[in-house]
Amino acid sequence: MNTKHIRIKDYNYDLPDERIAKFPLPQRDKSKLLVYNHGEVSQDEFSNITRYLPQGALMVFNNTKVIQARLHFRKETGSLIEIFLLEPALPADYEQMFQTTDACSWYCMVGNLKKWKGGPLTTTVEIAGQPAAVQLTAERDMSCETALKIDFKWTGNKLSFAELLDKAGELPIPPYLNRNTQESDKTTYQTVYSKIKGSVAAPTAGLHFTQRVLADIDQHGIDREELTLHVGAGTFKPVKSEEIEGHSMHTEYVCIHRTTLEKLLQHNCEAIAVGTTSVRTLESLYYMGCKVKANPNVSLEQLHVNQWEPYDQMPTNITPTEAIGELIAYMDRNNLPSLHSSTQIIIAPGYQYKIVKRLVTNFHQPQSTLLLLVSAFVGGDWKSIYRYALDNDFRFLSYGDSSILIP
């Protein structure tokens, strides 16, 4: 199969609006669980997921945390300007970004931009009873075709940008929910294990987990590890080209600790991935390791996995164990306790999975790259899975039900 020539219309299905879950269930782990096991489809309740997890396995979670990335400013004329944070510009490091106390820059999307002819937008935010004046200026970055670079400046008792967003920002729930963000979303649109701020969309496969389910996983002798992939707005980007070769995948930033790579080695580089973001990170690690094997002095920037590299350039004779071992050695040579890199990988039918052996995931939009990823994982058998889900009243998309896929 020539992956680049896949027609996206072949990955379409009818998703009625009433099947899109607009709100989560009152209890996260009471959602339905579709079980795809070697071609057979059945259902259970998510709280029973350990029935389908082999003892001694390794389960990998994405611990990213959704930020309140949507900011609103009103001009003196009354025009409302919306600024949606996409990724840090200066400082580019997420951790440093959220610790800044007077100025920073982000790449953003701007709503109602035609009404913002120039000059600063200002607003005043009260934090702990103290006003913090926030002034913004916009500067076009010509290297970025789809976003504006926005400079933020503020004053007020050395407030961090993280504190500022918590007060001034709005949580960006998915556009297909067709509703405004509610106070409850601040809790329900975060996983119970979220830690590292940076995403503008939740890794939604993790929304079903509760502390009770996590404790049950531990009691069943299943190892848990965490990595970080900051989910970008590009996750909602539709495929508009007839063939997927014409679709440009978005870049997402990843962080993985050396101890997690060691744990992968202990488990023969086989893992159960919670969500497509964990899949993208784990599979990208293999190709990063291949790059290190080819060039031990490769820079961190060069470890970035481009969209088509797994199909065009990478060797097939390196085992996952070798690749992860190369990454660990690279980190040791460079005194890196954690690896910070990025990936643009597209996983579609024709892709050969290297590390992920089972997948926990929600039900994805028609004609999306996430549906392509699922199809690649189940050997093209996605239609039987989605037909079963539609016929048995499963709830779809971010706040919908879950599945565990065992190919």
C-alpha cells in the first residue's frame, strides 16, 4: 500500500450530531468500553478495563495539562478580539514560558483580526485582589503562515504567566461541542493525572480514568509510566486534500524521561498506549533512536520526526530495543535526564507499529488523521469497530465512550 495515496473519503462515516457527547458522564469510569480483541468486538464498562490488560504489561499515559488558552479583549469601539494561544515563541520552552513574570511571546490564532488594525490591546485582571494590567501587541511572523506572533506584557507583583492565564484565560473545549465553556469543564476536560501545562486540547482517552481505576491497574501488577506530548490545535485540523500526501501534519512537542525509556527496555519495548498522543510519542521514539544510531552526534533539533520519514527514509533492520538503547546512550553522553523533542509523524495504513501493542482510545471524527491511525493499528478493520459503536449507542468524540483495541 502506498500510504501517501490513501484517499481520505475512504475513511468517512455518518456521525449524527446526537451521537457526539456534549458533556461527560457524572462518573468518568462508568462510560462504555468497546473491546476489539483479535477481530472480535464486544462491550464492557470502562471500570473493568483491567480485564483486558495482561499482568506485567507496561501502560503509558500522557500527563499533559490543558491551559486556558483562549483570551478575550474588547477594544474601545466595542469590538471583541479573541486570541488563541498555539505554542510558545519566546521563551520557546514551555516550563520557562509559564514561569515568566513580565513578558513573553506566543504564536496565536486571532479571531476578528480585521477589527484589530494595530496598537496594543489592554485589559485589567484582578488576582488576589490586586489588578494586573496586561498589554498585548501583535507582530506578524512571516515564517508562520497560519498564526500571528503576539507579544504579551504585564505588570503586577511579579505574577507568572501561568497565574495570569488561570485568571484571564478560558479553557478551549473542542469546537465540535458547539457550546460555551462551562466552569465544570475546568475539571472534566483534564485527566486526573494531568501535570505539565501546555496543551490546548485534552488527551481525551485519559478522561475515563479515575484514581480507583488507576489503583486497580496497580493492583493487577501493571506498570504505569508517563510522558508528555502537548496537544496542539492542529489535532482538529481537517484533511482537505483528496489524498493524504497533500495534508500537512502539525508539529507537537514531547518530553520523555530517561527512567521511562529504561522501563520500556525492561518491557522489551512493548507498551499499552493510552490515547493517540501516547502512540505518536512512543512510535516517534523509535525513529529518534534510528537517527542517533545513524549519527551519534545528532542535535536535539535534528531528532524531530518529519511527517513522512517513517515511510521514506528510515531503516527497517533496527529493532525497537536497539533504538531505545541508542536514545538512552545519547542522553547519557549529553547529560540529559529527559529528552525534549518534537514530532510531525503521520500514522496511517501501511505504517508498521514498533512499540505500541494495545491501544486505549475514544471514537474519532470521520476523515481525520486519528481515524487513519486507528485503522493502521487494527489492520484496516476500523469499519466493523465503528459500526458496532454506532449500532450500540456509544457516545463519540472527546467526552464520549472509550475502546481498547487488541489487534
